[in-house]
Amino acid sequence: MKAGQLADLGFTESAEQRLLRAFHTYALPEGGAYDLIADLHAGRRADADVLRWREAKAHLLAH
């Protein structure tokens, strides 16, 4: 099942975890999985979650 489908069914944490695993599976650039998760939430109009993941990415890349 795709991350978007999981989120549509209410399993947002599972969707987020699936996208985080994509970092390793597809050798995404640093912070790339965070962008995917923010985009997932943007498509669902979950603005607080978009902000949370963008802030998490900024924190990750600052260290």
C-alpha cells in the first residue's frame, strides 16, 4: 500500500514511516524524506503537520 493510501485511511504515522524508509531504499538526498512527508500533508491540507515536518528537516540539517 502506498503512503498516500495509508494517510487517506487514517494511518498517517504509518504513511510517514513508509516515507522515512524511502530515504534508505531510494538513496534520497539528506532531508528528502522530510520533503516527501511535508508534501503528503500539504496534499491533505494538514498545515500543522507540514510545518512540523519542515521544522524537523531544518533541525536535522542544522546539525
